[in-house]
Amino acid sequence: MIICCYTEIDNQWGKQELADKLASLPERSIKEALRKTQWLDMQLSITGKLLLVQLLKNLGLDKKLSLTHLRYTEFDRPYFDDNFDFNIAHSGKFALCCGVLNGKVGVDIEQIKHIDLDDFIDHFAENEWNKINRSSDRHEKFYIYWTRKEAVLKAIGTGLNTPLSSIDISAANLVYDDQTYYLRSANIGDGYKCHIATTIKHSKIHLIPVIL
């Protein structure tokens, strides 16, 4: 099963509330958040880590966000040294953190906006681009495929260090380096597309709304 904690940010925190939330995070997470120039981006960064804490509690895992527990790969992907894997994503006003046991997971969420799709042609395989162009709603199809791609690459662990065009996510699953990744959609909010990639077959998604 995939467990996902999510929340929507609907207001800017006051100075004391911000300080209280930062106080529960390790130094690295605090520095990452404070580098953000926009208040919403900063709060989304903080919220992602707080959702991870909530996810760990829901799973009954005794882990902390300190460097003795939480580590980072060469691609700057955070992880724990055991059978638990997680991934964080945020867009617009939503943040979410998904986790699995005995597998890998990646998640991406994007707020649907009107953009010039032709600017992104180089990020898609020819088969994917043809399907986007044949769709009755090109923007919706674009965001479906984009979030699938990001979720897969985050599950793999390389993120955008691997060219988006090098994988084809038009099917319900794909194989990368002899590992199968299964794609699932998640309904987080109107006007958003969200997809989860996991190595666990037939995995169900359990969405948990959180108030922070």
C-alpha cells in the first residue's frame, strides 16, 4: 500500500507560527526552506518535511529527520537506511508526502496552467508527443504525462539528471534498468494532476488529509 499525507496551504504563517514549525526541523531542512524567496514556496518546503514526520507516525516508524537517520544520495534524494521509502512533492497550494514499505516510490503533483506546450516537445518521446497532440484536451494529457515522468524519475532516484525524453510513460507501467515501475493517479485537488510511481505491483493508495 502507498500511504500519502497531504495538505493545502491557505494562508501565510505569522512569525511565531513559522518559528514553531522550523523548530521541529533539522538544520539542513531549515536552510533549504529559508533560501526560498516567496512565502508560499518556503511554506511548501517546510510543509513537505512536516508531512514526512506525520507519515512516519502513521506507519509507526521510529525515525527522525536528523542526519543520523535521514541521508542523501549523490543526486540529493533523501532516504532512510532500511525498507521504508518516501517522496515529497508540492505545487500550487498543495504539498504531499508518500511512503511505501519494501519498495520504491516517487510522486509528482502539478497545478494545471495554460502554457505553450510546444516549449516542452524535447522532453517527450515521439510516441508520447503524438498521443498528446491527438488528445481532445492537450493540456490535460500533457500534465498527466508530465507528472508520470517526474514521479518515475523520482522513484528511480535520479530526478531530472535523467532526460525526461529517455523514458516513455504512456503505458500503465514501464521497465527501467530491469525494474518495473507501476503508475497510479491520485486525486488531490481540482485543477491539479498527481501521479505516483512505485515498484510495488497492485498497490493501493491511501490518502490522508493532514492539518498542520
